[in-house]
Amino acid sequence: MYQAFTDPDQLAQWYGPNGFPVPRDTVEIDARVGGAMRFTMVSEADPSLRSGVNAQFTEVVENAVLACAQEWDGVPGQAGTWSNDLRVEFYDDEAKTRLVLREGPHPPGTADFGRQAWQMMFAKLDAFLNG
């Protein structure tokens, strides 16, 4: 599962809430402390609606932890850019991997949107990994 977050080809297959896929040519990932992660989600309904992230990894432990400071731009309903932190932890749980994800802070009124987006993306990730 760790590779689905660190391999640009894999990330482009599942990342983005429904209707906002991530084109492969927008993905750049250098999964090391100080390395960058950049990508853009593009609306299928209106390709002029684009939401990009520019992140810097702050902690990387292969197959265990990915953490980064993110700058978001173009998020629907949000003017300008905003910052938050993302931390993803991977745990072996019998024959499966358990994932713990923390992201925030979110701009006022957007935490539910973030939760819903991750629920959609987790469904896409599950389908990708089990496809």
C-alpha cells in the first residue's frame, strides 16, 4: 500500500475524489525528507477547475510513515492557497495493511469535505489495490 502513495503512476490511478482525477503528467513524488510531492486534480465536468497541491515531505519511513506539509491551491470554495499537514501511517495487521491518516487543519467549514474526499479516495484505493 505504501507504494500507492509514493509511486507517481500508482497515485494517479486512485487519488482525487470522484470527478476530480489526477492526470499522471501532473504527478511528481520524491519520497524522502525534504523531497517534494506535487500533483493537480482536474474536474471531469469542467477541466478549467483545477486543484493543486505542492508538498514537502517532513518524515519518511519506508512502508511505515509518510508525513508532509502541504500547500493547496484552487480548492473549490476557497480563495487563494491554504496550508495543512498530512500524516499517513501504515501498520501490518495480520494479512492486511491498516492505514491511519491525519490531515489538518482545514479552513473553517471544510473538514467534512476533506473527510468525504478521503472516503471516496479510500474506496478508489481499495479497488486499485484489489483490482
